[in-house]
Amino acid sequence: MKDKTATPSSKQSRPPLERMHRIHRAILAGKYPNATTLAGEIEVCTKTIQRDIEFMRDRLGLPIEFDFSRNGFRYAGEVADFPALQITEGELFALVVAEKALEQYRGTDFEKPLLSAIRKLADTLPDTISFNFSDWERSISFRTRAQPIIDLDIFRVLADACTRRRQLRLSYRKAGASSAEDRLVDPYHLANINGEWFLFAYDHLRGDLRTFAPTRIRAATATGATFAPPRKFSLEERLRDSFGVVKGGGDFQVVLRFSPKVADYIREKRWHESQQLRELSNGGLEMRLRLSSLAEVERWVLGWSGHCVALKPRELAESVRRAAQRLLDAH
């Protein structure tokens, strides 16, 4: 993203906004300019002028109309000044953060359209801003430790099928399986959860909604059939009682105890909608959760390297103990 402290006279300075100002002045002066004359004066193509006119009329609310008797544009009502785009420093900071967040999508199909959208927003910003934009840009970054390896062609097919409601036939390898199997699915939704992509789709083989990891899809082809997603499908509702993406059939009251060494990390995040925290006298922390599955929370407990103890339910405590024993045996 470019430095917004650049001078407005520079050719690199917000050309769309500069063009619109010139179009506005020409119409306001009663010259009845048309797309051809404006394109020649501003040195762009007529399609660019048409897009600018449409933006000025539809997005900025300027009463532009074409006068066929004069073969040019005019204002149908009284217009004094060109509408000013108001943006706060906080909003601009959010724009900087948004662009930096795009770094995690470098090399994916999302990179070009997302960057294009951010650049267009940047091009409409006011000419004068009271702080050094480039300083902020250099001060913020995003880092992803482990990026999922996704076949972009397959991902494009999945995204298109979700959008256009197209049935797919997948060649899918389940975790731990040695070979892939055929699955006929109606893809409802693609979601990025904690940095990982997941496809939520109705699986005709299982007769139920299932979660698929795009990284394990070997091939995805459209069958030619379309489907209507059920109105009752809600990703938020489906994931409400899960600790990540695994939706179980249980109802578990989970109680975890964290040592003082890691308690601050727990306090600083909202780990789950149901979480309730209780401070302990030794500086530690107790967390209560209500979950439908224990599979993901078990791995989470183990990840705290002994600084988290599973107190309830008993089956969680026992599964953590067995996993810890396997770690001991393996090392």
C-alpha cells in the first residue's frame, strides 16, 4: 500500500479520485462533456470514464444524467462541491492492518482480488492525512507458523461449488488412511478456522453433514447437478459446542486447571463461548467449558506440557493420562 503523504500532483497519487474531480469540474462548468471528450482530456479509455461516472452517480450520489440534445453529461440538480470521503485515523489504521493480514494469503487465489480491493479503497482516501502512513505500514506484520498446503485448482473448484451450489464428487483421503475414497457431496461452506481451511458439506454416502480438509482432497469434479442448501444450516450453530471443528454427540462439562506459569496466556484470550474462569489462590486459573466432543480439547490440554490438568470429566482425564504415557514410552 502506498504512502498517503505523497503529493496530490503526483501521477501516482490516487488517480481514480483525481479523475473524478476533473469530471466533476467539467460537468459543473456546463461544458456537457461526454465519455469520448473526457477520455481524450484525461488520457484514459472511455470505459474508465464510464466506470467513474457510474461510481459518482451510484456511490457518491451525484445527480449525473446524459443530455442527448447536447450529447454530454450534466447535473440534474444543484451541486456545489465534490463529496468528501471522511475517514478517521482509526479507520485508516484498520485498513493498514487489513492489508498486512493479507500476507497469509500470498500465493493463493485470494491474493490478487483481495489486494485489488484494498488498493481501490486506498485510492479513494483523502489527499491530506496528518501522519506518516508508511511508518505504520513498516510497524505491523503477520506471521503464520504453519501454512496449510492446498492445491489451488482444487480449492477454486470447492469455492465455486459452494458459491454456485454445485454438487461435487471428491476423491478424499481420511486422516490416517492409506488410500482415497469416492465421496458425493453437496458443499455448503468453506471456513478458515484458526488458520486451517475446512469444507462443510452434506455427504451422500454418510447421509449427514461432514467436515472435509481440503488438504486431503485429491480431486474434485462437478457432477452437473445442483442443490438447495437447507435453511436450517448454520455454521455458527454447528460449531457452538465444539472446541474447534469436531462436532460430537455428547454433552460434557469440562473443568481444567492451569498453573500460574501459563495462567496469563489463558486470561488473555477467549478460547470458547462457554468458558468460565475462576482465579485460584496460588495464581493459577480454573476453566469450565461445555463441549460436545473431547477429541480436540484433549490435544489442547497435552499442548500445555503439564501446566494444564484435566479435572473433569473422568474420561478426558483418563485419555490425557493414556496419551501422556504414550509420549513417555515413545521418548
